[in-house]
Amino acid sequence: MIDITLQNLETDLVQASIDTPVLLDIWAPWCGPCRQLGPLLEKLEVAYAGRFILAKLNSDDQPDIAGQLSQAFGVRSIPFCVMFVGGQPVDGFVGALPEAQIREFLDKHVPSADELAAGEEAEVAEQLAAEGDTDSALTKLGDALAIAPHDDAIRADYVKRLLEAGLTAEAQQAYGPLAPKAIADARASALGLWLEACLSASASTARSAEQLAAAIASDRRDFAARFERAQALLAGQHFTEAMDELLEILMRDKAWSEQLARKLYVAILELLTKPAPKPAAAEAKGTLEIAGKTATVATDPVLDSYRRKLSMVLF
């Protein structure tokens, strides 16, 4: 449990909530229901074992912070609890609620014990991958997925790492639960198309590089051969070369095969785009700023160039 003031608002509330949900209890010493609720919240913080942080704010000592939050949520009484997630106030409740109702509230925003454990395993996997220990990273991601099989983000990372390692059969099996979500999820769709490219390149009917080059040399509009070569390049993780081949199709026929070339090109851009970093907390400027600022993603000049090329071809 921590006490919030204007001095530690950014670090101990906004910034802290980017990594772990923070429940802010706004109270006052003269408030009877506050004194009833406080010990219950402290008990739950212990029971939830680090899955959320309890922060307390004395509304008499910090009227500016309490007033802004009360105004934002249209609340005029205390105790008033606000849940911060990802650097933002996202939900709240008023009054000394029973323990069962508070647990129900917490469970909407706080990761389960399994989700927390899986997230920790995934973080270790990311660090191992950054250090070049691919095998250990895959093991950790597999462990994380076994703990939280419904976590699509972990599953997508696992599929990506498997494809990078050339483990196509394993990736195909792991991708199964993501397949129905590919229509609405760009990352799932991109991974699916990468998987298809790997399967196509390894099929017994796949043409050799020499055969594909000969087919294209004899007919520059042999889009099937060009697309097959783009898939082979993608399977070999020659991403920009694959997009170059797809551009050759798009420059001649934007809508070829129900825009299959465009879809694969966009998928490769998605695969190469680094995930957005967590939002950074707002900087303290002497005035109260509750909302976190959106973190900016560093641009990649190569990706920017290929996005421009696609835009020029399509528009």
C-alpha cells in the first residue's frame, strides 16, 4: 500500500499502473465508511498477491487530485475507489461495498494468477530471444501458453517464434486457435499468411527457384509464378525481397486473385512492424495531469519506404 500525493502521483500511480493495475482509495479521516473499507482493501491486496497495487489518497490533504477524479467520474462522495490500468483511470466504485462485490470489481481489471504467471514467463522469453537464446525462448513461451492457452498475444508470439525457427509443423498446430480470429485481427491474419507461405514453399509441388525464374522470364505477367516466388522468399524470411516481388504483381494488376498480392504485402508490413511500447506516463509540470501520454513508435525507414511504394501503386 502506498500513499499518493501530488509529488508521487506520476511515478507511483500513473506510471506504476502501466505494469500493474493500481486501485486508488480516496478517503478522509472523518469518514466512517472509509475506515470500514480501508482494512478490507488492505486484506484484498494481500490476498491478490501482487496482482494489483493498493494506493490511498487523503482527500483532505490532496483536494486537487480528489476533485479532478470525482469530477471525471461524476462522484461527490467518499469512499471512492478508482482503478488505474495502463496509465489511465478506467473504472471505479463508491461506498464501502461488501468483499464479494469488490472482488467482482477487481476481477474485471486484475489479471488472474495464471495470467500473471504466463505474462512473467512471456517476459522472460522475450529477454531470452533478445539475447539470441531461441530454444530457451520457445520453451518459455510454450510454458506460458500452457498456463494461459486463451492468451492470444502469447500465442501469436509463440507462432512467430516457431516460424522464425523454421518449425512449421509446430507453428501450424499452435496457430489453430488464432485462425478464426484472422478476419478481425491483423496480426493473426499476417501470421496465417506467413504460415501458408511456409507450407506452400515446403510442399512437394513447390517449384524450385530456377523453375520460377524461368517461368517469369518467359512471361512477366505470370503472376502465379511471381506469387509463388514471393511466398518462397517470405518462407525464407527474405521479407523485403518478397515485397519487391509482390510489387511487380501490383504494378500490373492490383486486384489479381482477389487482391491476394496486396493482402500478403500488407501482412509482411505487419510482421515487420514492432509492437507499440507501453504508454509513457505524463510528465509532472506542477499541475495535475492524470492521463498518460501515448508513447510514440520509432519509425523504420525501410518499412516507411515500402509503405510509400504500396500507396503509390494503389492510389
